[in-house]
Amino acid sequence: MPYKQLGDLPDSVRDNVPRHAQEIYLEAFNSAWDQYADPDERRGDASREETAHRVACAAVKQKYEKGDDGRWHRKDD
């Protein structure tokens, strides 16, 4: 189900990525939720929610990377 605000995101996102990355996640998840409503649009037998989470993670990884310290850091543009 789409997320209305950052506080609704899964703990694994809220507790581990910076606020800006959370904003990216929320926007990408909600967009993918709408885009992949039709099961024929998804890969394999992935659920709508699973697909949306994968898309959201990929969106965050475009701008952020996990450092050697285990924390997420913005990539140099």
C-alpha cells in the first residue's frame, strides 16, 4: 500500500537511510505501486508490494551508497 508520509515507511528504511533518501524511497515506492498494479507488468511472480520496494531501493541506490562504516552516504555527483 502506498505510503503517505516518511513516518509510515518500514523501520528498515526509516532507521537506516538519511531523510533525503527516505523521500526518494517514498516517491519511488508510490510511483511503482501505481505503475505495477497489473501483474503482467512485474517480473516473475513478485507481488505488487515486493516490486515497489525493489524499485524504491534501486532509486535510493542511484543517489546513495552504503559506506565502509555501514551508513548510507550521498554519492558524489
